[in-house]
Amino acid sequence: MRTLWCIVAFAGAFAIAATETRAQISFEDDPNPGFSALIEDETIVLELITADSDNDVGQQVGNGQVVDPRFFQAVLRMRTGGTCTASLVGPAVILIAAHCVDESRRIVFAAGAAQVAGVCRIAPTYNPVRHHDDWALCLLERRVAPGSLTFETVDTEARPPAGTSVALNGYGCTFRDGPLDGRLRIGFSTTANRPAGFRREPSAIYTKSDVGQGEAFLCPGDSGGPLFVMNDDTSGPRRIVGVNSRTTFEYGVSVFSATAAPTARAFIADFVDLTGAKICGVNLEIGCK
């Protein structure tokens, strides 16, 4: 059976931009001591993207709804010649898909007038052909100051079984080959067992959505965004259980790399050991959603 994979990101350099509602974020003066440890290869300075104010609440991820960015302050848009979605999961750590970045790629995180450099590390088990284990972590050179915003929490222990309601989240398109409008959307679907015809992938979470019935699916630009387990209250508690990886439009199947997979736990633990970074759900509770 032929499966048409669509990697849900566009190639190119990028910067990370927070929306206008996060313009008051500030950063500490002292450099993060773990930052220099990641820069081993040649790095690339990327164009700074300023925040926009288009992300208003309203009805309109495919089959998703535009959300109030006040409730998703730590879900970031990444762009410069392309778009990905990312999550700020600690004072100096960003979680994104490996296929969105290069190893030791230098990035810029912009929040209004504030900006700070960062550098990314890709999971060593990432398969660049099949895109298995699709995780990357980026470390900011300076930490976000305490109280600036609440970070998203990563679940490295509990992987949702088939039949679990999950929330897809991202800045991607809303239909196949559709445009990107820079708005953050959320939509719901249900996890499924590995669909017939799909390769076995130990770290994968699948959703099989009935697109015609309004169930959400991933769309280009959603790559790297968080897969949440949460209730219907967008301001309530939630946890990241996977990273948006890829989609097949003709089957309604979206694929996510689970943060509770053993390879993900090992990658995150090694990153923390190397950098001393604090990650919500791993070694940090204060300031986490």
C-alpha cells in the first residue's frame, strides 16, 4: 500500500516569535551556563521575526479553532522562509521536531522587543529518512525571567493508549495546500492503534481522524507543535505527550513522536545532564502549566 507522507513543516531557516500578548517577557542578565556546551559545530545566525497581532480569538491545525494566545503563551511560531510550531518547556528550553532544525543550528527567540539567541540539539536516534524519533531541544543563551510566563509541561512517563482524546495544536494550514495565516489553532482527535499499511515505529502516537466529521489533523506548519492531553478548558491543566511530526491527508492519519518513549526519555535526560537545563515535568515544577 502506498502511503503519501506530508512532513508538516516547510524547509528553511527560521526564528522563534512570540505573539503580541507576550511582549512583556524579559530575560535575566546572566548567560545560561549550559549554552556554550551545545555549540560544537558551525552555527548560523537566523533572521529575527517580530511578533504580530493577528492571532485574535474566533472560529475558523485542520478542522481546528483559533485560540486565545493568552492561554497558550508558551506555544511559539517559528518562521523565516518556512513555518514550524514549538513549545517553551522551561526557562531556557524549547521543544520542537527534529526535522524543523539542524544540529547546533543557532536560532533567535523574539518576544516583542526582547530577543535572545538559542542553539538546538537533535535526538541522536532521529531517522532523517523516515522521521522516527522526531524530537529536538533548543537551549536559550539566557533564561526567561521568573514570572514572565507559564511554561508547558512535558510528560515523559505516561504515553496515551489508543482511544485517548488528544488536542492537536499548531500554526499550520487548515486544509491541504492551504495558506498559513499566522494564527494558532487547536483541534481534537483520538489516538489510534498503528493503522494498517504503516511501518512499525516504537515511538509513534497515531490519530486517525474523520476529517469530514470535523476531527482535527496535522497540516504543514504544525510540525514541532505539542500534542496535549487536556480537558475542554483551554485555561486548565494539560501535558505534552508528543511532538507533531507528519501526516497523511488521504488516510486522515497524523503521527506524533511520543515524549514518553524510552528514546525520548534518554535524549531529554542527556540534554539535562549536558546543559543543566530545567524542563517542566522533568526537573522543574515552579512556573509550569
